[in-house]
Amino acid sequence: MFYYICHEKLLISKEEYPIQEEISESEAEKYIGMIYALNKLSPERGRRSFSVSHENFLFLKEENLNLLVKPVAQALGLPQWLKTAIESNRVTSLNTMYPNWEQVLTYHQPIKWRINVVGLGDVGGTLLTGLKLLGVDKIQSLGLYDRDINRNERYKYELSQILSADMHESSIKIISLKEEEVFDCDMFVFCVSVGVPEVGSESTDVRLVQFEGNAKIIGHYATLARENNFKGIFAVVSDPVDLLCKSAYIESNKGSDGNMDFMGLAPEQIRGYGLGVMNARACYYASQQDATKHYMNEGRAFGPHGDGLIIADSIINYNEVLSDALTHSTKTANLEVRSTGFKPYIAPALSSGALSILATINSNWHYSATFIGGTFMGCKNRLLPSGIELETLELNEVLLHKLNSTYKLLSKSL
């Protein structure tokens, strides 16, 4: 391998790069910071960077759904110091096919996050309330933007007045924003929704009804993110999150000629927050009968926040019949809430939104949609200083087949 120092970071590669400062392996072995393994994959299907959680992922030749499968150990002949670095989450894979790949070397996750939320409707307002109550240790400020000025002012007043007796929550600064200021932050949260069906007029998948309108708006903000050279996280909470993530990626990476130049948001910057509530709903229904209570400890949720969702009752002893029944109950849970005469937004705003966002900035495992081989696919993952780590599992053959079907469905949807 070749070893380089660039921006005071250690870079390793299987092929030679025109980087000025090359060092020996003995010098590289003494390096104690983050290590970057250089790779070359098409930006259309490969991430710009990710955390290398297993030595098999060090120099990937392709990214696909197999990233969710626990790799079988192979004798790759890596030096022990590099294996130790991988086990310590100190290795990042870096795709040099992106024109701006060097930006990864100089980016550092904030200690306390500045989070800006756009769209202060039912979901946005509830999500902000959760972040204000629970985010004191990791959130520096909450920025608010809505085209309705009165909503902006309302939430500035209301959120500023959510305080316990010790006023601990007052450390989170509440800021009313202008649109041109929304990307002055570490995380941008998109909660805008248009075309939400009224109660009583819903279809079988309410989320897809919102796609066309929401896609136009998210395209505007994705382009704005590009113009601002935004380096933080672009979080999508509006439905359908998976398709809107892909829309944001495409629109952000279009040049003035309309062609993809990959100078906008990197795929790992974009995250969709919709699967958290599906896991929570699966837990609710699983707890209703003894046959499925094990889901709470053994189960997993995968895929989109709607059609294509997969609930696995257990990753230890997968039961297709139980899993299909749980999947159906979870997918139709929003319609059950609507049958009471109310729109279902509290659980999504908190389970998929606030709680999952807090887990993200705390580097904890959570459910969200992230880029896998050109498609945004919901799964359990966490955001480390070294990048996104996907949970890898020993997946049942039947379950893996279902996951591939959902993956293909999402791939063809946009």
C-alpha cells in the first residue's frame, strides 16, 4: 500500500496518488488520528465517505444491499495496526471520484449542534418541542423558518418559554431565521409538507400523495444547499422521506447545464427520518400478543416509510408469517389513527424526528434512510466521527430476498 499525509491526516491507498507528502509504513503505523482509505467508485452508486466497520469494507469495489450483511472474515493480510484502527472506528473510506473529496479531511463534527428546522407545521412544531426538551447536552441552537411569519414568531415565543425550574433548557438558543440563513447550521431539517390529504380522504399510502409537491420544494432547498456549499447534514422528515432524499441528492448535484457534476451535497450528508416511527409502531403491535413480543429485543425494521416496508419479527429466528402480519399492521397504523378523526403526526415527529435526530448527533444506533448503492434505504445505523456505520446482520435467506425486492422497488421509483 501507499501512505500519504494530506491536511495533516493519514491517507492509505492500494494505488499511487499524486500527493506530495508520501511516508513509509513504519511512519504510518505511529499515526494516532483518523485514517482515510482512498477508493474510486462511481458517485452515482458510491458514497463519498463512510466509516469502515470491517476490514472487508476497506477497499470496496461495489456498494449494494450486501452492505447490510455481516461479512465473513477473510485473510486480507492487513497489518495489525490497521486492523486495530478499524476495530476502534478510526478508519474512513474516502471516494476520490468526487471532485470535492478533500473536504472530508477538514470537516469535524460539532461538539454542540446548530439545528435549523424549515416548516413549522404539526410535524415541525412537535419535532422542535422534542429537541428543546431533550437536546440540552448536544444542541447549541434551534433555528426556525416558515414562510408564515406568524408561525415563526409563535414558535420563537413558545420554544423560548419551555423551561424547567433550574432553567437548564435555556442554554439552547432559539433563533428566528430568514430563508437565506437556513443553511447557517450543522444540521438542516426539512419538515415542509404540501398536499397532505384531509382526514377521510386518504388513500392506502398517504405518503406518496405528497411526493410531487414536496419534491419541488425540497429541490429548491437542495439547490440552495449547493449554492451555500453546505457541509452539514441535510435531514428529511417530510414524506416520502426515501424518495425526497434521492430528489435532494439529484437536484443538489446538477450543474448549470443540468448535468450531474457531484459538486453539491454528498450522499452521506442526506438522511431520511421516517423509519423510527415504523419501528415504534411495530413494537406497539408486537406487544399486543405473546407470539410477537420478542420483536422488542430481536426485531428490525427496514426500507421506506410506506409501501415496501419490511418488519422482521426476529433476526435470530425469522418467522415470515409473523413478520408479514407485523408489517401489515405497521404500514396501516397511520390509517387507524386517521379513523379517529385526527392526522397522525405526534409519533412520527418524535419517534422518527426528534428522538432519531438526537440519536444521530449522539452517535447512537437509530433508524434512518441512508445512501446504499444509489438508493436511500432505511435501516439501523449510526453517525460516528469516522462517518456512517451501517448495522450488519446475519440475514435469513427469505428476509434477504424481501430486502432485495424493496431495494429494487426504491431504485426504480425515481
